[in-house]
Amino acid sequence: MKPSVGIRDVAQHAGVSNATVSNVLNRPDVVAPATRQRVLAAIEELGFVRNESARQLRAGRSRVIAYVVLDAANPFFTDVARGVEDAAREAGLALFLCNSASDAGREREYLELLHEQRVEGILVTPVDGESAHIAERGTPVVLVDRESTDGTHCSVAVDDVLGGELAVTHLIENGHTRIAMVGGPLSIQQVRDRYEGALRALANAGLPADSLTLLETRGLQVAEGRGAGERLVGLPSSRRPTAAFCANDLLALGLLQSMTQQGLKVPDDLAVVGYDDIEFAAAAAVPLTSVRQPRDQLGRTAASLLLAENEPDHEHRHVKFQPELVVRASSAVRR
Amino acid sequence: MKPSVGIRDVAQHAGVSNATVSNVLNRPDVVAPATRQRVLAAIEELGFVRNESARQLRAGRSRVIAYVVLDAANPFFTDVARGVEDAAREAGLALFLCNSASDAGREREYLELLHEQRVEGILVTPVDGESAHIAERGTPVVLVDRESTDGTHCSVAVDDVLGGELAVTHLIENGHTRIAMVGGPLSIQQVRDRYEGALRALANAGLPADSLTLLETRGLQVAEGRGAGERLVGLPSSRRPTAAFCANDLLALGLLQSMTQQGLKVPDDLAVVGYDDIEFAAAAAVPLTSVRQPRDQLGRTAASLLLAENEPDHEHRHVKFQPELVVRASSAVRR
DNA sequence: CCTCGATGTTGAAACGTTTTAACACCTGAG
DNA sequence: CTCAGGTGTTAAAACGTTTCAACATCGAGG
């Protein structure tokens, strides 16, 4: 469509060589002020836009990192992304966000594309345990919110087992002995870990393992939480749990909504604990007790690990943060 | 670090020319099955990853579009992005998300970078009215959730004036005559339009213009809504509005939260109407009346307009959708 | 036996930058 | 007057692909 003006056109128009134009672009200080002005004027006049592909091809480096998130609609991940972006900007890098939407195929496609693009680095919160396709291929990869199982990558995670334990211990201390765990699919590592933590809490308290009912969902979205709520209410009230621990806040919010719709009170009829402590948790119908993760720090740390990958003698590091229980009305002590 | 294996290495290893390798990659059908296998094996064995920069430089086209969003933490935009991505994938394109975070400088940087990257197209929900820096520079740009003022771009928008009118008319019909408009900064087009709609609703009902108090905020996040709530409660109760129309749901949720904390009831002490009808609106402390926009369709349409930009005799189109009021408990009729 | 078309394969020329080493020029010191 | 050292500028060689026209091979039709 357009004649596409290149660096040579600018050079010709300004009466200099293309090397000089390149210098104006990359090392403005080495070129004489008068020439620089002339070149800048030519760039302006011709509407020249530098071709990043060519630049990258020759220079070998990119100015971009990418973060492949599990679910862009989950505020938890956008908050982590915020931390990543802040750290990236300080290093002069831009951040591209990609949404795998919990789909392993999409995740693979994005990773493939990003490798081909030769971005400076890739952050990923993987869909499932199989990290085969995340193998190193020249571009540094850091796992976010997931521990690297085989140690082939750096990783930044939160102790989800502890998180689950905190949540369920809290419920037990509040007198609950029939508890539901809402979450799934179990192929997601985070869900498995939080479940394991819940079981550990039971064991610690000397409760039988069948005190915990697993209500497995097909995903971690609000709608799935609503569905779980309906299933829960369908149970005979003698066997119905008095408390629910949800694998994330989206589920908890859906569950909450479903309870209200069906005329049940939270926390009186059902205590609810969520996970992530997203901003909406505190603004919910009943303010939500939740397990808080250091989202911002998670992101910042992930970014800095990624940037450190290029250092000469790099060893993969695995950072693990501690979660923290935030108690609100949804799990208040039963009257 | 790595010797970086290229197409020539693969060619040599498979005993063919580089052109053949390229063919295997781009037109697998033209190369003989036996050769193809051999080449694929070599690719696998050497761990070859195609260099997209080189490809794009030569081929001239990219396989990516980007969406520069106003606030990645706002579920409204991630929902729009979902629609964009669905449409993009159908066309074989990947989507990169960039977050301007309501910062004009960041927006400009991202746009600049994307132009330099020569992506296939750019979608943007701009920070402010000044669209000077969004000027065409070879890469098609489509405005999302904002009407193109000077007609230099395609755009997809929703009639925000009508939306504001719907919201406030609803409040007036419910008997409110002292209404607050919460939102800002007014440099954001959407806020201005919704405000204008609110004023129109007053005029239609024959109410004086001072029935509407503008509570201007510095942004459209939950925290700003909480702040507005405090300001609102600080007013002498004789002059305090009995209803609030918020420029988006995040503000409304913050406002709601602040009301509850301060011991005021919604809708009895204050009716609240939000805007966007994000999923969390229905799950809020008091289910939120809100103005719904066709988020998914907004995204899909934007993407298809973008893809149409490359057609031979393209004329810029401006699509405008109608919003719809969804009434819930937060604005129920006063008892 | 010659020709023709179909089928696979290839050499070499782009694509638009960055970068390196060399070059021209000038200024001030010896 | 010469020379060392600095300051600006440049020619040309990459970077790793895609693509085009040309080329080889082969089976079939005349």
C-alpha cells in the first residue's frame, strides 16, 4: 500500500549515509548536533517508522518480555501482571500479555510464537503439570505461581499447601466438621496443592478424612462456583457441609451468589473461604475470608529472575512466598 | 550463549537446500513426503526454532494483532479482549495484550513499539480525546469503545450518552431527585458521555440541572469509588443525594463497600447504578443495577473491522451499539 | 525417439536494519 | 611543518528468512 520509507530514504533525504541515520536512532550523542537535527527533520518529514524486525534480526536482542497467563479475566493474574510490568519497565522492557485461557493448546501456540519472536524472556503460569512443551529453546522461561518440578526453570510460587492448611484450619477452629472443598480440575497444580493443604489441616486436628468433601469443578470461574453452589444445596441437609473452602475467589464469589439466590445465609448456613484475596473479595455480598498471596511481589520477583537469566553463570532459582489468611464476614463464628 | 541453529543448519543436516526447508515450513504439500520427513527429523534433532524476525522482515507480514487496553485490571476490558481474541484466532492471528493503565505516556510507547513491530493491526481504547499520536503510520488502527472523532480510523463504540440517560432515567422513575454522578477524570470520553446522558435524563424529566451533583474521581478503580463514598457520606444529610450513578462498575463496587462500612444501607439510604455490568456486579454485596454493554460483540466487531482494513478499497466504518439497563437490588424502589 | 507437462529441488537475490573498521578532517602540541 | 589524537561520517558486511526463476528428472503421448 505505502511505499514504506526505510532508513536509506531518510539518509538520502538528509544527505547522509544510512549509518548516520542509524546512529541518530541508537547513539544520538556520537553524531554532530547539526546533522542530528537534519536527520530528525527528515524522519519527521517522511514519516519514517523504524522496522523492529530488521533491527532485532541484526541486533539480536528484543525489547519485549511476555507473560502467558492462565486466565486474563481473573484479577489475580492481572495484578501479578502489574507487578511484572512495573519491574519490566524499570529495565526498559515492554510487556506483552497472552491469555492461554486454561487451554493447553493455546498455551503451546503462544509459547511457540514467543520463542519464534525471540522475545527477551517468557513468563508463564502453565495450564497443567506437563511442562514438556515449556522446555528451554534459547529463550529464558520463568514459571509463575508454580514450582518448577524438574528444576529446568526458575520459578516463583506461593506455598499453596500451607494456604490450604491455613484456610481449613481456620474453619475447623470455628467449629466446622463437615467441610466442602470446591475446585478443579485437579490437573491444575494449584488446586491439588490447596486440596492437600486442606487434608493436612484435617489430619492436624485429628478429624477423619471424610470430614472433607471434594466438589470438583471444571474450571475456576464464577459460573463454576455457582454450579457448585447448586450441587451443594441439593445435598440432604443432614449431610450438607457447613463450610466451603474454594480454590479461588472467583469460585467463592459464584458460590456466594448461588447461596443468596437460594435463600441460604453466609456464614450462618454456610461459611465460605476463598483464595487469592482479589480486590472484589472484600466488596462481595458478604465480605470474603480469603487466603492472600503477595501478587505484586510475585510478579516483580518473577520479572527480576527472568532478567537475571542472562547473567554469565546463572543457576535456576526457586522462590517461594508464604500466603496469609485474611478473615472477613463470610467465615465469622457461628452464632 | 547457544550456537543458534538456523534454517541452513537444518538444510545441511538433512542434505537439502535451505529453500526446501523453507518450503517444508510454509508449503509442506509441495515437497515430497520422504524429503519432508527427513527435514522434519533434522528440525527436531537440532531443536530448530524459526526466527520470526527474519521471516517477517522478508515476508512482510506478521501473524499478530495487539490490543492496547485502558486498564487490564478491569474485567470489562478483559471481556472485550476475549471477543477480540476469538475473532483473531479464527483468522489465524495471535493477540498480544498491552496495558496502558490509563497513562497516556505508556499508551504512546506501546503504540510506537507496535508500529515498529509491524503487527498486522492495532486495537486501542485510548486514554484521552487527543488521538494525535494514534495517527495512521502504515499499520491499521481501530478504536474500541470510543468513537473516532475525525474519521481517520474505524471505530466500535457503545452509545454512552444513551447509557447514562437510561441509568438516570431509571433513578428518576424510582423517585430520586437528588442524584450524584460519580466518575472521572472528565478527560475520559466515556465519562463525559455518560455524564451528558445523565443530564439529558434530567432535562427529559423536567428536573433542574442541579439535581445532579458531580463527584469527580481521579480514576475509575475500586479505590476511587471508596473515596467517593466517604465524600458522599460526609455531606450534610439534608443535601446528600439519595442515589448515585457511577461511571463504571468498579467505582460502584467501591462505593457500595464504603457505604456498608459506614453503616448505610443500599438501596435504602443510597441507590446505586453502575456501568458495564461486569460479572462481579451481580455478585456484589448488593447485586448491582448496571448498564450492560455487548462486550463480547464489541471485541469481535473491532477485530473484524481491523481485518477488513486490508481490503482494496477500504472505507473507515463506525459501528455503534446500544446499551441496556439491567435492574437489580441496588436500585430497588424505596420502601 | 522426441517433446511436453508435471513434480521436486535449488541458487541467489532480496528484506531493512546494526555494526565494524576505516577514513577524512581538524586542532593543538612538539 | 609534522604528527598524534580526537571527532564525525561512511562503505560494506552481516543477520536468517522467503521467494522467484531456473533447473533437473521422469513418465506419458505423439
